[in-house]
Amino acid sequence: MPDTARPLSPHLTIYRWQIQMMTSIVHRGTGIFLALGSALVVWGLFALASGPDAFASVRAFCESWIGLILLLGWTWSLAFHLLNGVRHLLQDIGLGYEPRQFVRNGWLVTIGSFVLTALVWAAALAQRGGA
Amino acid sequence: MNAQLRTPIKIARGLGSAKTGAHHFMVQRITAVALLGLGVWFVWIVLSMLHMDYAAARSLIAQPLNAVLMLAFIVALFWHAQLGLQVIIEDYVHAHGLELGLQITVKFLCFLGAAASVLAVIRIALATAPLGS
């Protein structure tokens, strides 16, 4: 696939696994997935502008099994990308580069993303129950 | 010596990251900071719309403050998405033709997504303002 035949770094095959490998690639993965999710934002807003029937079909999609699984995925992706994004912004101003801190806040972001997802879905379920 | 009759600075200008290299980095961070607040607001809006019927959900977005924040969210979202996807394509797609095609496709889709969403918010905000109440 590359146009050039220059040698590439074999880093992935010789490094032992570290949390920062996961946070780095998952930040990109969640970014791609969230970009795909923007299609639902467009569809939702268009439906809201169009009328009750269009809005009902968006709601039906969101309440289907595929919709719920995707929404759960997008919630966690947003939580991870948001928290790890804050981590990146703090790194940009020079904070958290000490190896121990770097590893620890990688785990904090990972665990925090699941906690945040649980909180949002708990709020969503409470809304449905209360209504 | 110089067959093109150009000075070295003329040949070098516009290549590499000189002067404008930090712009992409800065805009990516600025839109990230904007999306911190707007993203949390968006999740809150969606959560509060869950139990609403169509009319209530529409009038929630039609409120001027919410309409403005939604416009800001859309612009920041698609701008940030375009910048991020651009870097991912630059890093992993090494075939020139495919890379160029993907880069242009991503830019077009992000602009279309933003334009469509902005139009929808304007329709929501303007249609209900004088007539609805």
C-alpha cells in the first residue's frame, strides 16, 4: 500500500504493552466513531425541523436494539474522548508527564469513562422511569 | 545555476510547516475546549428531551439560548471532526491517490453535515418564534 519502500519502525512488535498505547489508539478510534455518530445528530435535527413523523422514526431507531447498542457505544466513546481530551490538554500545557502520573491518569481516564457512561445511562433510565 | 530564475526563498515558501504549522494544532485545541462545555450541554439537552413529545422537544431547541448553543456545538463538532480525521488519514493512509480522495471526501462530508444541521436549527428556531405561541 505505501508508495515508498522506506523501512518502518517495528515499535509495535517489540514494545511490551502499556496503558498509554491503549489510550492513544482508543482516542483515535473513539474520534472516528464519534465522527460517524455526527450523522445521527444531523438526522435528529433534520427530523426535528421536518415534523412529528420524521421525529418518530428517529426515536424508533434510537429505541431499537441496534440503536441502543450504538448509543451506548457513542456515550462511552464521548466519555472516553472527553476525559482523555482533557488529559491531552493538560499535557499540552506541560502537566502530567512524570511516568507514574502518566500511567496513573491513563487508568483514571479509562475507569472514569465507564463511570461517566454509567451515570449518563442511569440518568436516562431514571428519566424514562419517571415519565 | 538556477534554471527557474527563482530565489531559494521563493522555492521554499509555502512548503513545510513554516509560520502556519501551529494553526491546525491550535484550532484543534480551541474546538476541543469549546466541545468540553458544549458536549456536556448536548448530552444534558438530549437527556432532557428523552421524555418529551415532538412539540416540546422542538420548542426546547427553538429557545434562543439553546438554538445558539446548538449552532456553536455543530460548528465546533464538525470542525474538530474534520481536523482529527485529517490527521488520522495523514498518519495511516500512504497511497497518494487514496489519501487525497479521502481527505477531500472528509472535508466535503463535514461541511455538508454542518450546513445541513445549521439549516435545520434555523428552521426550528425561526418557524416557532412568531407563529407557535
